[in-house]
Amino acid sequence: MAATLIRNGRIVTAVDDYTADILVKDGKVETIGRNVQVGGDVEVHDAAGLLVLPGGVDVHTHLDWEFGPTYTVDTFGTGTKSAAFGGTTTLIDFCNQTAGFSPLKGLENWHKRRESACVDVGAHMIMLDVNDQSLIDMKTLIAKEGVTSFKLFMAYPGVLMVDDGALFKAMRVAGGNGAMTCIHAENGPVIQVLVQEAVAQGLKAPKYHASTRPSILEGEATHRAIRLAELAGAPLYIVHLSAGEALHAVTEARDRGIPVHAETCPHYLFLTAEEYERPGFEGAKYVMTPPLRDHHHQHQLWRGLKTDDLQVVSTDHCPFCFNEQPYGIKYSKQQGIDSFSKIPNGAPGVETRLPLIFDGAVTKNGMSINRFVEITSTAPAKLFGLFPRKGTIAVGSDGDIVLFDPKEQWTIRAAEQHSRIDYTLFEGRPVTGRVKKVFLRGQCIVDGANWRGREGMGQYLRRAESGAIR
Ligand code: DUC
Ligand code: ZN
Ligand code: ZN
């Protein structure tokens, strides 16, 4: 592969901030220095005036994902292209074990779908059926396939939920073999009661999605997951944390030295449950799980990012079109037009994570650019066995690099994004800070508005041990 030189940029990692040139050869950073000299066969990019950041690492996406009777609308091709335009060069995507089948079979199916990926992708395995054989298969996934994290659901009884005994057994195997347990922490059976009661009373609008999933049930499940992980001796990662009660449980455990980690998502940081009051069926766009919360939770999430009780901002990119598109009804929110309980749970976001967090955290909230890099790239790479290959700019690391203009002002528009989704949660929102160029292993794949990547160029990431920031 040809070499690439990025000149004169301000390189910012989770710890560094300096101006230098970066030479990437054969996909890896070869040299970082001043006035690096190269021959005419090297593609040169001038980064003067721009930030030079490690490619974003988004450890929570659902591409081409089966969820009950629904499917997310992005293929790996479209979802990863969208990620690239948003400055993200690494995804860890969720792969399902189908109940009654081995998780190894789930991985095999996922590999067929991920062949069209344009950026590098790893897999978390969602365990639906925890039994003697699947516990052995977990060890195979860790040792042979580089799948070093597992997600288990405490919500969705009858669809995705596993009981506490299964949760505990899976945690013990994961923790004992160098893997992270990721938990969707909401009390599913109690939510089911609330949903059934609401439906019986004829409450149909999208806003009842939020009122039937109160934050106290996220707090309870988070606390329970932490206690089970503690007993199992397993590191834990709470996905899509939205509620102050849940953060309180994480903070308390971390203060006791328990290896508990958590992510939140841009929608919980910037949007509130008021979105469900939109006219007509519009609130369905905001139906994701957990739901958007009241404003006071946001203060706590920002506090958590500041004090490192929250380590990661990921997207939970789980796109279902608002209107039925040529792909069909099973990919759209319209499935739930008659009842909030049938609205597919999930929202898009993979393309807007970096600009939203840069704007909301760095430009408007005083977060350092180092911390911005840490929560969007370095910490997720470390927690999930990808560091230092991903998550930083250093000699020997992959040449995954983003040139970012911290001053450019622009407006988020769904029509300008690259996902198959037909809306964004942030339509019309002005932001400062924009991705200008993106390099995947040294190759320029995004150049302003131009796409220079291709489907199939993304590599599978066989990950090392997960579960700790070392
Ligand atoms: N949990 C997720 O992580 N994504 C989509 C739906 C859900 O419940
Ligand atoms: Zn979840
Ligand atoms: Zn998710």
C-alpha cells in the first residue's frame, strides 16, 4: 500500500497535544516528527489549522440487526460509510446468538453480513441462551475468534432477556477468561407489567414508551448487575446509561474499587423526554431504550463524564426509518402506529457523535480536547481489547486519523448523511466543529464531501483481552 503523509497538524490524543507530521506506511504509523521528508510517491495532506485526532471508536452499533420482528435499516456498507463521514473508523457491533443455536453460528452469520464494511469492525456477542454448551462456546469465542465481550439483557422478557442465574453464569465465564460483560440494565418484568397496563388502558402514543420505563428500574437493574458481577469476579460495562439512579450505582461501586464501567450516548446528553410531546407520531423517532429522561438526569451524566464515572460516549446506532421506505415496513417505526409497545426501539447516530460531543462538551462545556479523544476513542479501545492498535496516534498504531476543523459551523441535516435512515434526532441543530478528512489505515476514505473508501475494505478486528483500562 502507498504511504500517506499528514503535515503540520495539531495532533491531539488522550494525553498529547503538539504539532508534527505523521507518515503512515503499510497501514501503520511509521514516523511522527517535524519536517518529515518523503518522495513523490507519497500522498501528502496539509493539516495546518486542523486538529489531527485518532479515528473514533464506537463500541455500540446494530447494523443489519434482527430485533424481534424488526431489522435495523443500515447494512454494514451503509452504516460504516456513515460512521466514516462522522470520523469513526472502528466499530464494535452487536451480533446475536439465536436461541437454540450456538453463539458460534451467530458469529458465522454476522461475518457474512459484515463483509461489506467500509471501516474496521469487531463483534460483541449477545447471549440469549446460556447453557452448558454455550458457556463452553463463550470460551472458544474469546480464545479463537477474538470476541472478548458479551452482552446480556435484563429487559425484554421472552425476546432477549436472560434471568439472573444465567446472567451470573455468563459473567463468571467472561470474567474468568478475559472478557467484558456488557449489560442492558432495566428491570424487564416490571416494565412488562407497566406496558401491559398502559396498553389495556388504551394508552397508545409514543410518550408512553417513556412513562412505562421509569429511571428507577434502570437504577435497580444497574445495582443488581453490579452486585452479580462483583460476586462473579467479572468486569462489567453498563451500556447506554441514561439515568441518574444508574450512574449513582456505578459511582458507588467504582468508589469501592469494583471494575465497573459505563457508557452514555449523545441523545441522553442533549435531548429530554419533552421530545415525546411532539405532534402526531413524531415522538416515535425518539423511541429508543432506555428512553430519553427528564432534564435533571443530564446534569448527572455530564458530572459522570467529568469525574470518569462514565468512561465512554457511544451511539447505540440502531436505525429504524420513521416512514416506510423501499426496504419495507419491518425496517420502520410505522409498525408501532397503533401502539407505542410495537414501535421498534432504536435511533440513529453513528455519523453525528464526534461533532455533537465536540460542540456540546469541548466548545460549550469546557471539556479538554484530550478528554474528548479519551471518551470517544481511547477509553473504548482500551476497554475492549483494541489499544494501542486503535484509540491513539503513536508509532506502530493503525493509521486511523481524523482531520477535524474545530471552528467550522454547520447544521445537522438527515438529507446530508450517509446512512439509509430517513431522519436524525438532531435535525437543524447548529454545531461547531466538523470532520474534514478521514484516513483508515493510512488510506484517505473521506475527503470533505467526497467518498474515497469502498465497501469491503473494513477488516475484522480479532480483539485481545477486554475489561480494564490499563
Ligand atoms: N438496546 C440496545 O442496546 N439497542 C437497541 C435496543 C436495546 O434495547
Ligand atoms: Zn440495550
Ligand atoms: Zn444497542
